[in-house]
Amino acid sequence: MTGRHDIELLWFADCPNHPAARKLLAEVVAELSPGSEIRDIEATDPAVAERLRFAGSPSIRIDGRDVQPGFEDPGDYTPRCRVYPTDRGLARIPLREWIEAALR
């Protein structure tokens, strides 16, 4: 067990990948950080997306850091779908091992 963490799931209304990301995140948090609350944050409004520095949907931040290894802020916060480059090709949600590593 790793203790409690500040966990955010950022998404926008038309994102088809948000439910899968939420399910995966909930499973990993239940295993590694029970008691940590997941804050679902809708960033459909461009002003909200800008304020939150929204990198695309779905985005997962743990303790203020994006779970994608080597993440670099794109500087464009337009509400849109996000893809993740992995060693297995592009993914529509963060990899489980990234979430696990961020919680450890």
C-alpha cells in the first residue's frame, strides 16, 4: 500500500475513452492506494481546459503529475481526445503500468 494520493481524471464530454480510463484507474487505485479519492474533472469548456492546462482526454494526474513517462506540456489546451505513444503503438488511455508507477 502506498498511502493516499491526489488523483485527477480530466476529460471532455465527447471523449469515448473516458469510461475505460475511469474503470482502469479505479481498479489500480483500489489495489495500490485504497482510500484515495479520484476527482473526475470535466474540461469541456475551453476556459476550464486552459486553466487546468488540459493535455487532452483522458488525462490522469497523480499528485499533480501526468502519469505518462516523460510527459511534456503541449501548450495547447483545446478540449480533444488524447493518444499516448507506447512501445506497443498508440494507446487511447494511459497504460496500467504508468498508473501503477505513479502511485508507487
